[in-house]
Amino acid sequence: MAESMEALKTECLTCRRCPLAETRTNLVFGDGCPTAEIMFIGEGPGQREDEQGVPFVGPAGQLLDDMLEIIGLDRSKFYIANIVKCRPPHNRDPQESEQSACIGWLRQQTALIRPKVIICLGRIAAQALIDPEFRITRDHGKWVEKAGVHMTAIYHPSALLRDPSKRPDTFLDLKSIQSKIRELCPNTQL
Ligand code: URA
């Protein structure tokens, strides 16, 4: 177990546990505050993230930042990472084998941060972290508690870019996230 996020990142940057390592430009480890009470988890880097080595910096990331600003959140108040750290070619879904090769890094990040609240962005993260049977249309916005961590999922911001009719539901989910943070996260001012 690494003793700091920096040490873990140094180790992770050399990872070759799955074939995505062969095609990446940069590994995308994570961003934000390593002592945050809140984590957001996406599925995997896209083109911009692969180019820059930072999660959620492309169009989906811009939308996410704008939405979170509405509830008073910015990257100084949360940590953000992905299920897989390297870009799947052509932005396809990460395969089960790639997810299981990579998930140990996210588990170590989570163990170092010890968040109170985890928000999954989209189906892939929700199925990996909440329930393999998770259906985003049916289950977004529901809360579960696992090992003392309160978890929910919202539509992936890329889905909101493709289908703006999902945005009102996401706004309600964000208000619920804001309430949960106010209830559970004493060190996070919203
Ligand atoms: N989509 C994701 O799931 N993660 C990113 O980092 C960018 C886009």
C-alpha cells in the first residue's frame, strides 16, 4: 500500500497491467484534492484527457465543471478519477478485463482519501462500484451505503451532451448530492 497519493501516482505511471498501456499518450491518474470528503468517478479518459493526462478536461469535463459550480463544488473540494486510467481506443467502453486490471489503483486512491461520499459518473462506474446490475436510467440518483461510504450515480456528462432531455433529472440528482454533502461532509462548505 502506497503511503501518499504522490507515491501511488509515481507507481501507477509505470503501469503496464493491460493492453491500454500500449496505446495511451498519457496515463490519467486523477485530479483535485487528495484530502477531499467527496470523490467523483468516471469511466475512462477520452482524447483530451489522454493528451493532457488530466481527467475530465474535454467537452464532458467542461459541462461537469459547469454543473458542479451550480451546487458550489470545484476541484479544490473533491477528487476526480476514472475506473480505467488509460484511454480505450476510439472511446469504446473499457472491457471487463481492463477494468479488473486497473481497479486496484482506484481502490488504493479511495483508501488514501477515505471519502464520505462517492458519485459515479455514468453506468460503467456505477456497475463497477455500486452494483453490476445497475441501470443508469432506472437507478440514477438513488443512494446506497457501502462500508460507511454513501454512494450514488448520475448520468455521464457525455450522455447529457448527447441528450439534453436528461438534464432536468440530473439537476434534481445534483440537489440531492448537495444535501447529502451538507449532511455528511463537515469540512466541505457549499
Ligand atoms: N469521460 C470519462 O469517463 N472520464 C474522463 O476523464 C473524461 C471523459
